[in-house]
Amino acid sequence: MKPPLLSVLFALFSIVSFSQIKVKDTITRRANIIYNQNGNQVTFKPETPPLIPIAGAPKPSYSYLWELGDGHFSKEAEPKHVYKNKGTYTTRLAVTNNYDNGKPPATRPKKVAVNDITDTNYKDIASIADQNGFEILKNCDPIPEQEMVVVVGYQNLENYVSSGKLYLFYNEKQFKSNNFELVDFRTYANEREIKENIVAAVDDLDDTKNYLASADNTLKIKKYRNTTTEEDLDASLSDAHKTYHNVSVLEFDDVNPGETHNVFYTFKTTPEMIKDTSATVTMRGIFVPNRSFKNHKIKNLEMEIVTSHDPNKMGSNGSLINYRLVRFKRVKFKTRFQNNGEGPARMIRLETDIPDMFDKKTFQIEGMYPECPICPKGEEPTVSCLDTIIKQKQIFFTFKNIYLPGSEQKNVHEKDSTKGFVRYSMKFNEDFHKVNTRSRTAIIFDKNEPIITNYATTRFLPGISIGVKAGYNFYPNLDNSTSYFVGATISPFKSYRFYWQAEWVNSLNKYDSSVNVVDETITNANGVKQRQRTTTSTENKSVNWEVPVLIRYNINNYIGIGAGFQTNINVSQEQNQSRRIDLFEGDSDKLIISTRTESNSAKNSLTNLKTGLLFDLTAGFARIGPSLGARYVINFEQNFNYFQFYGIWKF
């Protein structure tokens, strides 16, 4: 009977153990690159796996970023491209699954061999002059442990051949762990990676490679300083290095006037990426058009950390705020949306929650798309505009009389044209509690059912509050005791309810031990019996260090309670013992014959290690500022329980 019983028990144990193990999704979906070629004209098409719908979400879809191997890219589903020269080009495809319950499909690069030039309608990389000659874009928002592609484009807007630098900073220092790992970068205009010091240096003037655009391209000119976005390059680089852990630096040479080039970076988001799925992280690009000057352009790429690729989302840069500095902080929010319908949206309404801690009087709009003016108050608009209504707990944004194409609409090839956003900011109220908040938005396209976004959170850094305390210890079981102390505390700054607090206390203690009296009968040298009484008294002095650690709870703004554990030790201890010896005649204590005294002293250090529990109550300003407190300490050693009365001031 035993073997079958053991087998059953083993099987049950195996089932239970297996059920407690989290099985990681290792299924990899793949997308293939398919193309049709006619000489140097190539039409690309993705071959993608079926999408996995999410219950209650809009219809799932794919979005694409094609890297065409010659510096061009496209976001169309099936782009057509004409290559300028013969050669072999490596094409890459990054696929993003929107409203999909699976992983994004992985792709492998595919080589395209161009042996004949049959189409001369080659187009240069599109101008980005409307972006001031510098842009940064991404194929998707970051999800932990997935890859994303960042494209940095730059254009020579000068009227001479230019050689400059390109910086891309990533991994903000405000986060404990790095969010991104640079896997690879690809260049197509002979850009080269360099290493340099934090402070930029300006090259010596060199006129050998600067020419005006002309027919013979040989008219030499003197360099001149053209005003761009920023001028103090050293300050911009120093600030970026203070903000970010990592940087990629590229140099480029001989870019002709009007030329645009793209650099492609592949990043993998790390498993340690902060799990706040509405937090905003950034990368910063700095474009130096001419290495001989310090004129440069700066652009930040903002990204919300997400758990799935949902174009309708809400994000905030208020994920890790220093509570001490909130009065100077303006928190930015961004609500993004996408029309996934088969036709255009003419009205879009965003109903956004506003936490109580924000001052709605400081509300201001930072940007929007579709771009339009603010609607006039008190009249029905006849042109495109954005209407804002501020209520007690919500703000309503309504785009009126607009045209936002649908992603399923005919002849709509660019998915980005179906997306929009509202970016706004607010300051905090003058007085509010240090609590995390969450807000989200209901997005309504025309008269359709609302789409509810994720939560955007506002979170605070713990901060550090240093306190000083002083008071008196009362030992009810000790004779003639006096004990005064001073100390310091450390805790999170202005915590709302529960928080930990550690302390260091230095006490000066003094007390008397119990008096010991011993009577005995002795016989002197003459054989006469006498009574001898020995009275021993001991005075104790010590310098004691206490280290309490407790968890506290603020009942309200004025009352706090706590409980915890403490250890204390006598750093130095002095014991003074006095003995009085009285000799009496006969066997009684009626007549004293003689009296003599003796004394001795002993000093020790680091003695009497004691541990115990404590219970605490404070009244005053519970979170920051002054308060009075009372504490009862139960030591695990007899006769050392005591009350502590103190004043404390937290900064």
C-alpha cells in the first residue's frame, strides 16, 4: 500500500508546486518582409501574424517603421521606394501591435540587391526644415524588455557645406536603474562614433571645406555664425550630462546645403525599467550643425512607459517629484488619442480627472493636435477650435469642427495622421497631503462610446526629514534617578499616514542602587563578642546610546502614534561604591564603639546591552515642525522600564 500512496502524494506535490511557478510567455511571433522589385523600384509588404484582440478594446491593428537601407524610412504599411544607386541594401522592419494581447512580431533584416537603374524618379530624404532641421521620433512607446527604434534626423539649413556633431542622451539620472540599453545604431552618411569629454570644445577655424552652393561649387567663403536655437553649447552639454547617464556622440562631414540624413538607434528597454506605466521618460538630442561654432539645436523626445501599445493613453511627468520643491513644480500631463474608425472624426471630447491637490487656477494648455485656437466663450464656434471647461474634479477638452482621419479610412496610409493629443500643465495647491494620485481620461469620438485610458499617476520621492529631540527619562523603579537626553531622528519628509522613523539618542543617566545592610557578630582580640554592621550604597552614572526604530502613523495633522523596537548600550559607565562599617558594644546596636568608611570606583565602557519595545504618542505638528511626545519603553531586562517625555522638531 505504501508505494501507491507515496506516488499519489508526489504527484499532488508536483501539481501544487508547478501551479505556483509563473510561466513566462516565450512565444515569439514573427513578421516577414516581402517585396516586389522592378530594377531599382521596390514595393515592400509585411507578412504579419494574426492579431489577438483585447476584450472591450478597439479593433487591433499594426503600425510599421520601415528602415529602407539607404537612410530613408517609411511608416506606411506597404511603401514604394526608388533606390538611387546600384548596390545591396539591408531593409529592416519594426512592427508595433496596437490593442493586441500578444508580443510585437519579431522580424529579420532582408537584403535587396539593386542591379539596374530603371526608374530615375529618385527622391531625396524629405526636408525637415519645418522642424528647424532637427527631429527625433520613435516607432512605439517603451515596454519593459522589448525593443524600440529611435530615428534622429538632421538637415543642413546653411548655405554652405557643413561638418558637425550629433548627441543623443538617454537614461535619466532621476531613476535608480537604467531604462534603456543601446543595442545598435545604423548610419548612412558616413557618420562616425566618437568619445569626448563632458565639456565641448570648439574646433579651430578651418575654411577648407566650406563653400557656397554654386554652379562650379568652388566659391570659397568665410565662415559666419548663424543664430540657431541655442548658443551656449558648453552649458547645454553640461546640463545634459547632469541629467542623463549615457550619451552617443556622432560626427559627420561634408553635408551639402539642404541635405537631410537619418540615424537609426535600436534600444532595448531593461527589465528594471520603472514599473509606473504612466511615467514619462525622455531622451535628449543635441544637433551641432557646425563643429567650429557653438550654435546648436536641442530636442527632447518624451515617452510614456506602457504595458501595451494603446494609442489612447494618458501620461504625466509627475512620477517622482521632490515634495519639498513642489511649489516651484509645474506638472505636465498629456492625453493622446487615435481615431480608429472608418471615417473622419469631427468632434473629439476628452473628460479628464483632476486630483484635488492641483490648483485649477494655474491650468494652462501647452500644446495640442490638431492645432487650432481656443474656442471663444459664450458663442457657438463655426471654425475649428478647442473648448475647455473646468469643473470641480474634471476638465473637459472638446475639439470642435475638426477633421481627424480614421485609421481604417480609405486612402489613409500614414497612421500618424489619425492621432492627436492635448498637453497641459498645472501647479499644486499651497497645502496638500503627500499622497499618490491617479487620473484618467474618457475619450469620445463624435457620438461613439467613450474609450477609457490608463491611469496617470503623481508620485513623490520619499525625501528625508531630519529632526532633533530632547527630554527627560523617568525610571519609576530606580531610586534617585535623573536622566536627560538629546537626540536626532530621520524619517521620510512629511509623510501622510504610515512611515518608518529611526532615531539616535544620547542620555546622561544617574541613579542609586538599593542600599545593602549586613549585620554580623564578631569576636575581637580579647575574646569579647561585638556586633558589626556594614552598610553598602552604590551610585551609578552612565552615558547611554539608544537606537529606536519604529513605525509611525499620523492620525491627522496634529496627532501621531508609533510602536517599535529599540536597542541601547552604556557607552561609558561609572559605579561609585561607599561602605560604612559600624562596630557596636556587645550583641546590640545601642552603643557605637567606632565607625569607618571605605569607597571604591569602577569604570567600564560598552556594557549592559539592552533591548526592548516602545510605544509612542505625539501631539503638535505631526508631519513637520514642533511637537511634544510621550513614550513608554519596555526593556527585556528587569527594573529598566521607563517613561520618556520629550519635545521634537522635524525639518
